[in-house]
Amino acid sequence: MMSGKFVPMPRHGERVEGLSRSSIYREAAAGRIVLKKYGRSVLIDVESVRAVVDALPKAAIKPTPRAAA
């Protein structure tokens, strides 16, 4: 029995957990995202997408100096 939730591959311009269709295929080719084929549809394991997103480094946002009023 499968434990993960699967969703269909996003259409052009749509995203899954913030990742584009191209990024999903690229990560799947690297073995980091699990894809399943069901007929003509490609299904994405959402847990594997979340694991990829969770593994990303935190963004380092530098504060910008405020202009004098």
C-alpha cells in the first residue's frame, strides 16, 4: 500500500508546493522526487516534493538601509 499523497503533474504555469513543472521533472531525474505513471497521466508524490523544498537552504535576506526622511 502507498503511504504518500499523489497529485497530477501541474499544467504550464501552475506549481506544486512552489515548484514548476520543469523543476519537478529535473528533481525527478536526479532521483529526489517520485513520479508515477497512470495511463497518460503523471502523478507526483507530494511528500517527496515537500522533502525537496524542506532541504533547500534558508534565504538570507539582508536588511536594506532606510532612507532619511
